[in-house]
Amino acid sequence: MNNFDDNRPNPDELLASLLNEEEKGKRGKLKIFFGMCAGVGKTYSMLQTAQAEKIKGSEIIIGFIETHNRKETANLVEGFELIPRKSYEYKSTFVQEMDLDAIIARNPHIVLVDELAHTNAPGSRHAKRYQDVQELLENGINVYTTLNVQHLESRSETVAQITGVIVRETLPDEIFESADEVELIDLTPDELLQRLSEGKVYAPERSREAVENFFRRGNITALREMALRIVADRVDKQLHDYMQHKRIRGPWKSGLHLLVAIDYRQQSTRLLRLAKNLSYSMGAQIQALYVESSHKLTVKESEQLDKNIKLAKQLAIKFRINTNNDIVRAIVEYAQKENITHIIVGKPRVRNLYSVLRLGNFVNRLIRYSGNIDVYILGSDSQAKDNLGKKVSLPSFTSGYKQYFTVSVFVFLSSILCYFVKDLIGYQAVSFALLFLVSVLAIFFGTGPILLSAVLSALIWDVFFIPPQFTLHIDKPLDVLMLIMFFIIALLNGILTSRVRRQELKIRIREERTNALYQFTKDLTVISGLEEVTKVATNYIQKYFKLDCFIFIINDAGTLEYQSKHSSLNIFSENDMSIANWVFKNSIKAGKNTDTLPSSDYTYFPLMGNNSTIGVVAFKQFRVFTFGEEQFWEACLAQITGKYEREMLREAAKRTYIISESEKLYKILFNSLSHELRIPVATILGASDTLLVQDYAEDTRKKLYNEINTASIRLNRLIENLLNMSRLESGLISPRLDWCDIHDLANRVADSLQNELNLFKLSVIIPTNMPMVNIDFGLMEQVLHNLILNATQHSPAGSRIRVKFFYDNGSLTIQVMDRGTGFSVTEIHSVFNKFYRGKEAKAGGTGLGLSIVKGFVEAHKGTVSVENRQNGGALFTIKIPVEISDINTLNKTND
Amino acid sequence: MTVKDAILIIDDEVQIRRLLEITLSANGFKIIEASTGKEGVTFAASQQPNLIILDLGLPDIDGLEVVNKLREWYLKPIIILSVRNSEVDIVKALDNGANDYLTKPFRTGELLARIRVALRQNQNITENPVLEFGSLSIDLANHTVRKNN
């Protein structure tokens, strides 16, 4: 990195600072009164500050204050509104805790909450008070709180070493780091001791005890130094942030980046804390790495590993797992990839020659490979008990009895087989056969069974094959050597194979998870609809996690809605539902196996989308997820959430589309209707007005009356059409079939359209043998009327309009042909749609005529179609199934 | 009002055209009818009507467009007669060069009065088609410009 880069604010950091500001605007602000130990006056200072704020007019209430019966403190409490504590029954005694919901409901400007690191009584919503405080902040309430240095997670161990007191109530450093303000309450050790001796901190007899144990001058000084240093580091960081924020060019912290390599031992916790402290003082970024090798973890080890990982998270250290049998190589490769400047490893404890060799090897190789990366080796803690130290790290026996039995059977069977052929192949060849068997078994069975098979086969070979037979005794020294070699080879073979197998298994599990995730993503992409997503997601979780889950998604009303329809929700109580709602609101996992409401039956995870939380998934978790499982689980949830989000967006888009479409339709309808209504009304008004105002000659008057008449007919037709449409819409059309003559029908329509047809040549073609047909005369008249009117409106004046009727085999066909413009390919499918008007259509018309035609024809169970004629114009064809009257046909033909 | 002032009606609605024809011819106007914008522009050029009554909702070109086209050379009154009754439409039409605007339905008396007004105002202009600015004279009718004669 060159100097130029050093002097330039990193864009990512700038963005992060902006985002921080934005995020903080909504959240409440956290102010911590920070001290080196009890008795320095944190609570007192907090109350004093609060008094001052109150005088300025802020609304301040007390959420939880511990006065420790100190008089000055108790005096300051007076005058503040106090939220009563909530009682929890725990093991038949009552414990009082802060009433979180009451404070949120009260919604003050500032709330005072003493002792941030406090652990809540079982039964409270959150395990820790700092979680309560987080929730208060989320709700936009500002919080004043107090904290002692020994409660900081990263310092608790050091404090334990200095004072000998193990601190159980710890606070993740992240909380402290994210505080908006930290006020250091400092007192010199002498003053503190003075206060103690005056009984201002504890009652006199407790004071003496305290001074002898905890409050030794040396302790106090060390704690004070620690507190001062932390606050100084914080100020330093703030300055850095400030300069970054104000774009001040200055000595930026170098891009130091620490990597701490941890393992499954308890030592790693100390390593993590030390590394974190180091990163503080160096102003460096930090991440942790665990290298998974073929070493099979015992239950205790994997528990410790999970603890270590959890600690790393609490210390706000980014955590990674890599798989590699060569730990050194894995560390160095990772460090190079991530531009790590310092690698921090713990010094393994030297227990025996093997570990000496291993340590030397490990450290030497790390130093050799790490190149320009600095390597820090932190000493092991002689006081911390390595309670895992005594375990044998080589084989672990987790195979079932079945496996032991099976390998024994294999060994015995092959031995018996060999026994029969031993004269043929010689007893020495038998050893190879058995060796082969052990090797093969190693592929399929665990370490334990392989050890057994090695021992068994060695014994059998000795007793039954090596002369003298049926004794353990061996004559030839060569055979002794052979037996020893046989045993060692069998053993090594078996163990090495099973080791490879374990490694392979781990990789396979990862691969399976990756594949499963890939498959899941693929499955999700092809489905659509929230319900489908729920179904696939539920099945998937059932398949890969063996968990029955309930998925709740936010609906339009802003409440959570249970998704799946097949399984009932009866088992989900109101209380469970309220937890789900809490998780949704706060976007934090809760329930069983979490820090929040751990006593509930279910575990709840929020489904956090890009912009907001979109739902909650709840399930009965029978055991805590391992780190790998949790990663897998979170990846799945991310997929599910993403899919839900996309689906919700899609549905929203669809809704908007429908709304905009119906708005468009409404506009079209409104425009055409208003036009259609206004023209005849304008005519009637204009004509009648003319008649009223002025005296005109007789023929002018007649013309005007005629116009009024035509316009009225037109209005009437429009109203008819609208009424017919609404009848069709409501499904009230049922044709009243009656015998009718097609000639009548054609004449009636031609008459009613006399005016319009003036300019056209109409030819009606009816075959002479046309029978009487059974149709609804009124409806068909309207159909024909609309079709012919349509033809007149779209054809040039003087052109011919043909209407052709014929009957064939139970169906009546009516064709209306014109020489108009026809329809373009794109719109020919839409001509029967309601309110559809041709692009080339003349002004006027509602777009209802043809849709009414279609409706009425369909009411007759017939069909209507349209096509363009070859030499221009449109051809409408109607086919209706009809009954005919034979008698009438006969009569007709007889005429 | 001179005898037989010619009025061009551009409207796609037969019924409206017929109504106007009956009423206006009864009041002594000579009526020319056009059902499309293009037809209207052609007739305006060929028949030189004294006034044009124009509908905005025409099947081929929008009425506003017709006004613009006519106003390139046609200086006599144009009265818009349309179902569109929003202020925006009215302002647009007037700004584009129309002399007056009536909405359908209309009253015949009012229409006649407005026709009379338009024709009266136009007389002043048409009787003096030569504009003079000092030594410069512009003859609008003959499309000629003279300086110092």
C-alpha cells in the first residue's frame, strides 16, 4: 500500500459512516456511564446527568435503578417517574426485573437502566439486560445505563487473572462499541478506598471483606488503568471516525488486519480475547479462522468449539471455517487471500515428546510459509485448566455394537475359509488374506471395529495358523516378526483409511449441503405464488433439517399470516403467536435455544429481506444447531426470504397492473359513453332550441323534428345496448325460444336501420327452402342490428353489405359481409372484447355492440367468429344450433 | 352580414352536421360539409369559406392539428364546436388560433350570435388587408411586401 492510498478516505468507510448516521437517526441513543468497579459513583453520576436533562425539559423516567441503599443516590432518585418492576416467579420465589413492555408503552424520551451487564431472571423475555436495552433503543427510546470494566467480554478473563474473581455477567464488546456516548466515571484508588472505609459503598462489615478480597489497591489500579485505556481507545477511534466523516486528511490508521487461528480447546477463548484487545490497541481489523481437519471431535470438543465460535461472534470478530488436513497451509493460504498482516496463534501446551515435535513443526512451518505476514504466538495460560487435555486424541469409539459384531463375523468367516485352504496356500499366505480383509473393512467401518478386526485376525492367525497350532506360542522367530508386522500394518492401515474416510465424510456433508442448497434454489426458481413457495420451503426444511416448520408472512394488512393451508395451526397458541410477532417486529431470533424467551416451545427466526422483515419461521428445535448447520440454515432462510420477496413484489406489480388496466378501461368507457350520449343529446337540444327560439319555415321544422327523432332512436339504442350488456354481465340472459321466420328478422332489422343503410347497398340472401327456426327473436334482432350497423360504420359509402342466412344440419348460419377496412391481425382477436374499439374506428361508438353480439349468440349456445375477406372487408359468421319445424318447411316449399 | 356567407362545417358526426346544416341554412348561410380533417382543410382551401366550425374529435387528424394547418394561411374565424369541455382543451384550442369555443350540447341562438360576432370582427381585418409600418406596407391578401411603394 502506498502513501497516496493511506491518505485517502476509503469510499466504503465513508458510505458506512453515512449509513451509520442514517440508522442512528431512527434508533434511540445509548449513553454508558463507565467505571472501573463498583462504588465509583456511576449510578450517582447517571442520576445527576438525568436531573440536569430534566431541568432542560427532557422527559426522563427510571426503568431500573439499584441504589444499593446509598443515601445520596436514593435522594437523587426522588422526583423521577418510576416504572414498577415486574415480578417473575422462579423456583417458588419472586424475582423482580425491569418491566420492558411498560417502558416501551410509556415511550419516554430517556429511560435510566442501571447495570447493563445484568442477567435477567429465567422467564424474562431476554436472557440479558443489554438485550432489553437493545429493544428499547430499537423503539426509539434513549437509554442511560451503567457498566463496569470487568463486565466487558474481552476483559473478563484478564480481570479474573488480576483479581481472582471470575466474572459471570459479561457484555458483548459490540454493545459497548456501538454506544453513542461513553462517560468515564473515574476516582483515584485512594478516594475509592476512602469511600469504602466510610461505608458509602457497602455496609461496614461487607466493606472490610470487600477491601480484603476485591478492592486491593493493586487490583483497583489495574482495573482503573484498563478502564482508562478502553475509553482512550474509544476516543481515538471516534477521532478517526470524525476525521473520516469530515474528510480530514490525517494519519489514518494503517490497514492492519489480524487473523486469529483457533481450535476446539478452551485456550482459544483466551486467545480470542487477547487478539481482540490487540486489535483494539492496534486499531486493526480482526477475523478468526478454524481449520477443520480429519481429527474427529468428541462431544465435549465440539461443544467447546461452538462456544469458541459464539465468543468470536460476541467479540464482534468475523469468523470462518476452512477444511484442510494441513492446518498451517490452510491458515497461510487464507491469510494471503484476505490480506492479513498478522497471524495470531496460541502456543500449544507441551505435554510429551510428540507434542514437542508437533509444536516445533507447527511453529516452524507457520513461520516458514507465512512470508511477509507477522506471526504472533501467544503463550498458553498456565492457570486455565485444560480439562480436555487428558483425553486420548487418537481413536474415538463411536461405532455401534452392530459394527463390532459385523466385523467379527467377517473375520471369523474368512478365517474359517482360510483354515480349509491353508494346506493349499500355506499359513503365511493366510496373513495376507487377513490383512487384505482388514484393509477392506477399514473402508466401511469406524476406527473401533477396525482395531478389533486387527487384533482378532492377529490372534486367530497366531492360534490357528502359525505352528504350533492351537497355542499362542510361536516357534520360529520369523513368525513372531511376521505377527508383529501383521498387527502393525493392520492397525495403521485401518486407522489411516478411516481417517481419510472421516475427512471425506466432512467434505461430503458440505458438498451435500451445497448441492441441497443449489437444488433448493433451482426448485424455488421454477415455482410461483406464495403458497407454492411455502410448500416447497416447508418440504425442504422437513427433508434436510428434519424439522416441521410454520411460516408466517406479512399480509397486506401488515399482520403475520400463517401460510400453509394443509396443516392446522391449532397447536400454535396465542402466546406463541405473540412471540412470532415480537420476532417479526424486532427482527431477532427468539424462542428455544436462543437468548430471548428461551422457555418457549418453538424457535423463531425472522425472515429478513432486503428492505424489511417479511415474515417469521417457527419450528420445534430438538437440539442446538452446530455452526455448520446454522450457516446452512441461514443460507436456506436467505433463499426462502429472497423468493418470498420476489413473489410479493410480483404480486404487487400484478395488482398495480390490474388497477391501472381497470382505470384505463374506465377512462375509455367514460370517454366513449360521454361522446355517445352527448351527440344525440346535442342534436335534440340544438334542434328543439332552434324550434323554440325562432319561427322557421315548415320544411325546416320538419327536418328538425326528424333530427330529434333520429337522435332519440340513437339514444334509445345506446341505452338498450347498456342494458343488454348489464343483463349479460349479471348472467340474466336466457333466450326465450320461439318459432320465427328469417325473412321477418331480416326485414325488421333493415327497417330499423333505414337511415344508416341509405348510403349502402344491402343484399339479404335467404335460400328458398329456409325453414322456420327456434330462436329468441328479440335477441337475434339485436345481434343482426349490431352487426349491420357495425358494417355501415366501417365501410365506405356506396359499398355493398351482404347478409346471408342458411340452414344446415341442425345449425343456423348467419354471415354479414362488408367491404370496409377489415381488421388488422393484431386487433382481430379483440373485436368482441367489451369496450374494445378498433384503432381506425371513427369517433363515436361505445365498443359494446360486438361484445353484445357475442353474448347473445353464446346465450343461444352458438358461436361467432370474424375474418377478413380476401378482397377487403370483414366477414362475421354466426352459427347457432336450432330446431326446425318440418311442417313449416313443407308449407314453405309448397308455396 | 352579407348574403350567403359560406360556412364550412368539419365534423365527423352526420347528425350534428345535419342539424347545423338545417339551422344555419335556415338563417341564410351557405353550408359546406366535411367529415374528416383532411377533407376540411381541402375544402377550406378550395371553397374559401368565411367561417369554419370545427369539431376537435376527428377520425383522421386531431382538431388542434387542423387549426394549426388552417392558420398557416387561413385568417378568417374558426369556431370550435366540441364535446371536450375541459379548460385545458379550451385554452389550447384558443391559443392555437381558434377564435371561439363552444361545447356540445350547444344552443342554436348562442351559436348564431357567436358566428355573427366572429364575422363582424373579421370584416375589419379583411377590409384592410394591407398593414403599414412607416414606409413599409404588407399586403396580406396578395402576400406582397412593399417599401416606399
